[in-house]
Amino acid sequence: NAGSSDAKNLRVKLVLLGDSGVGKSCIVLRFVRGQFDPTSKVTVGASFLSQTIALQDSTTVKFEIWDTAGQERYAALAPLYYRGAAVAVVVYDITSPDSFNKAQYWVKELQKHGSPDIVMALVGNKADLHEKREVPAQDGIEYAEKNGMFFIETSAKTADNINQLFEEIAKRLPRPSP
Ligand code: GDP
Ligand code: MG
């Protein structure tokens, strides 16, 4: 595990998984920079950003965020990408049932190859597009419950639930003993 983690200050690797186009990079940019750029292109090259949040119990969590460089387009995203990740955020687009199926595929991959104590979040993004919704929130809730995941719907566009997503993850992290 990361050398600088202690009881008060955690440092964790977080990976994002999900179909291309569901909004993974936009979620990260919204969380880290507070921005949404509707013209942003697919990430070129590896993307790595970090953001620290403080919890109410005065602990801090530094997320080291790994965003794919579009490799999610290819079937086998290297397990190297999620190896050692303490957190996996699996994202789908609430207007795309295909992306919801793909999210379930990634959850199974993580269950097979991820760290046994990985904290997983299931995220239905683009919640602002409610008029085009094709995946009922209930489907996400039920799937997440069955798989021991935290579930939330977000909008990187409006910022809805973006900070809450990371705060909830932080609360669920196993704490190292002091
Ligand atoms: P990625 O391939 O999963 O990293 O997806 P991107 O972050 O590149 O986003 C793909 C497209 O979806 C871009 O055109 C974004 O502007 C758009 N997008 C991302 N998040 C949202 C959202 O919450 N709402 C809406 N309406 N569009 C979004
Ligand atoms: Mg991306």
C-alpha cells in the first residue's frame, strides 16, 4: 500500500471503468477542477489526477485517480490498470442500456481480478438527461445491492452528486489501524 497512508491521512488508488462516452473523464474533471467542458475530446495518453478531501472526523483522503486513455474501447483493459486499486468507480450512462450491461461486465472482471477488499461504486451518470432515461434508477440500485456496491446517480454537467460520490467512497474505505 502507499507509503504515506496513516490513520489520519489515507492515500488510495482509484480507477474508473465503463464504456467509452459514459462521462468518466468529465466526472474526474468536475471533481478535481470543478469544470465541465462539453467540447472535450477523448483523453489522449494516460491521465492521472489527484484530489484530496477532508472528512468530518478530520481525516483526509487523497484520491490518486487513474482515468483510461480510451483503452476501454478494447475488450481487455489491462488488469495492470486496476491492480492495487483500493477503489473502482464503474460508470454507465442512464440513457444507454448497453452501457449498463458493460458496467456489469466490469463489475464481474473486478470481482475476478481486483483486490479482494476493493470498494466499488456503481455510478449512473448523465442524470440531467432524465427525458432520455432508459435505465431505471431501480435497476442500478438492485444490481449494486446484490454486488455489495455503493450506488449513486450523477451529472458531470450540472455537478449533481459528484462530490457526494467521492465523499461516500471515502467513508467506506477500510481504515488502517493506528
Ligand atoms: P468517457 O469516454 O467515459 O471518458 O466520457 P467523457 O467524459 O469523454 O464524456 C463523453 C461525452 O459525454 C462528452 O461529450 C461529454 O460532454 C458528455 N457528458 C459527460 N458527462 C455528462 C453528463 O453528466 N451529462 C451530459 N448531458 N453529458 C455528459
Ligand atoms: Mg475518457
